[in-house]
Amino acid sequence: MQVIETLAEGLKREIKVVIPAKDMEAQMNERLEDMKDRVRINGFRPGKVPFTHLKKMYGKSVMAELVNEIIRDRPSSILSGREEKSATQPEIAMTEDQDEAEKILAAEADFEFTLSYEVIPAIELKDNSGISVTREVVEIDDKEVDEQILKIAESARTYESKKGKAAEGDRVTLDYLGKVDGEAFDGGKDEDAELVIGSKRFIPGFEEQLAGLKAGDEKVITVTFPADYPAAHLAGKDATFDITVKDVAAPAALEINDDLATKLGLESADKLREVVRGQIESQYGAMTRQKVKRQILDQLDEMYKFDTPQRLVDAEFENIWRQINTDLEQSGKTFADEDTTEEEAREEYRKLAERRVRLGLVLSEIGEKAGVEVSDEEMQRSLFEQLRQFPGQEKEIIEYFQKTPGAAASLRAPIFEEKVVDHLLSEIKVSDKTVSKEELMADDEAETSEKETKKAAPKKKAAAKAEETAEGEEAAPKKKAAPKKKAAEDNAE
């Protein structure tokens, strides 16, 4: 076999592979000999089929199998022999001439094919000891824990029907029918809807008009949908809601005691405080880690400058661009609304894609040299997390990860990346700084940096999307909270 490099330009490579016809024929003959004692051909006893007859009947099919195996197996061994890693699956080109293909199958012509690919650039790792980060730490006091407990306890709060007018904090049970220009709209009707006045879960201005009503009252409420309302056909429109109040209930007092803990599934108030404090610490800890990670990535970005494989950049850009256009379509906005043009946005996100790819390669190299590995147990936990998010679809998800090439890598990549960050934290200088929760949660002046922190590695997108989805679910209103954004969004979709 001859391996001839025909292109070496930057990271691009093109290789011509030639396997002489005599070598192909020798491999074919060897397989035919192995078949001789196993094939059954009418008119011949087992093992007595003349070789020429066997070759005439099976030669081309055996040669076709050889060609397929070579195309499947040889590229990786060729690259390994050249001590190169391809950024993506190499493109393979063979002759499209039918006559030439027939000659190859008949072992009358050399078998030639071409490999085209981009190599992963050699990365010379630098000393990480010069990296320094500030880890922002929030001290959690008992007051914040109690405030959070009371917010959680709202889900367990009981209400008692009362006579008299509804006031702030009361729960109103009502039927309603929404209309725009006198016509009812989809998603604008509900019965026995429950709304706590002051919860701000309805359209602005709706709740306030319930105050002062009592069971049995009917009223027409007038509101205006916000200009940025997700359902475009309702955004900015004046609407009326015909409502009938069916019940007014006053809230029971909330106290942090063992009874409350029991309602929430815990054995005591002390245990409830312990659990809630742990949740708050976990939330702040996640924010702290994201900020620390962002600092690390920003400094790595300054430390490493090298050409990136364009096919990886193209793939990452397409992922980003697809998401950007989906977001714009769902919000009903244009690039002009974002104070930019499509051309400027493409340039910006192209740079972002290149940064992500470069940082992903750097983190991969650091992790490989440090011996970072992802265990089967960690992969299993990640898969279980995916299953947890989609109850009832466990079988389909498992089959997807079993049968889809690269799917398992999408589970491994975010775990590997976080373990590399842990490794870096053991080598760099980390200074703790006590801050308020407002300072910790303050938006970074560069919004794109936050996105990069979530998805620095080329294959981190899935994990980032999962994180965004989880946040969205946590903030979603309850089903009975219409007329609300959710109802109109469902209709718009």
C-alpha cells in the first residue's frame, strides 16, 4: 500500500492511497480459499469446487467486501501511522467511473482512494500557575434561610373561604373568558382558575381589579397585553375578560415549625432549615463556579492562539446560528431589533464559534495530559439525569444513545470539561472574596462570555441547553394561572 500526501496546507491534508491490484487479488484469493470448503454449489461435492469457478461466481462480491473493509478500517490506521488526529471524520473519495470500478473488482486495476481532512493542531501546553481567579463567596444568614422557607411554604399554604371582599394575599377562584376586539381568543378561557392576588402571575393590571370583589360577583376587566408578549397576535392589544368570582379564600398564617416541616415532607423545622440552607449554598455555589470558570476560560483564551479546524468551527457556528434564528423567530424580533445586522451578527458568532472550538481543544489537551477520565458510573448518572427530564420516554432515550453515533460523547463532554476545570483549580491561584448575593448575581458586562462559560467545548451545547430548560421549568407558572403567557404561547405555537 502506498500513502502519498498530495496536500498539506495549514491544517488541511489530502492523502492518496494506492493498493496494488496484485495485493487486492492476493487478499481475495485467500478469502476464496477459505470459502471453498464451506460453499455449496450444485454439481460439485463440498470442497471440490474448482477455484476458477469459485472465483467466477464469488470473486466480485468478495472484492467488494474487501473494498468496504478497507474504506472502513484503513483511514484510522493511516492517520495513526502519520501521528495525526483528524478534527472530523475524513472525507473519502473513490473513482466514480463504472468501467474503472469494474476493473478494480476484477483485480485488473489498482484500488485508489483519497482522504481529505483537517488535523487537530499540536498544542504546546503552557504553565498554568500564572492563572489566578477570584472566587466570590456569599455568607448565608438565618434570615435569608427563613425567607426562602416561607417562599417554599407558599405551595403548602392552606386557604379558608371567607365572606367579604377579596384583598391582597387572598385566593380568588374564578371563571373567565378573554376577548380582543369583542372576539374570544384561544387560550383565553378557563373555569375554576385560582389566583392569589399579588402573585403577579397574570397579565399586568388583572389582579388589582379583583380586589374588592366577593363570591358571586361578575365583572368585566380591561387590560393591555405587554408589547413584548410572546404571542405576537396578542402583543400590545387591549383585551377584556368577563369574570365570575366563585370563591374568595383567606390565607392561613405561615409559621416555620415542625408542622410546616411535616407538610413539606421533613421531620422537623431544624431539618427543614438544614435542607433549605444546603439548597441556597448549592445555588450560590453554582453561580460562583460559573464565574470562576469564566475567568479561567478568558485567561486560557488569551494564552492560546492557534489556527482552528474550520470544519469544527463551521459545525459549531451552524449550531449557534440555528439557535439564534430560532430565538429570534420565537420572540418575533429581527436583527435590527437587536441593534445589529445579519452580517454583523454572523461575524460576531463566527468568532464565538472559533473561541469555543479553540478552548475545547485546549481543555481536551489539558485533560488528556493530566490523565482526566470519565468513569462509567459518571456516564450512567448523566444518562439517568437525561431520563429524569423526560419521564415516559426512557426507552426511546436509551435507544437513541445506544444507536446514535456521537450521542454518548455529548454526555461525556460536559463531565470531562468540569473535571478538567477541577484539575486546573488545583494548579492555579484562587483567592476568596466575600460578596453580597446581589454582587454574585450581577450580570457580567459581556453577555456572550456567560454563554461561552456554559458551552466552551464544542460538544457542550446539549448540557447548556439542559441547564436552560431546567431554569425555565423552575420559573414556569402553574397550569391554572391563566390568562397568562403560557396559554397564549401554546396557542401561538
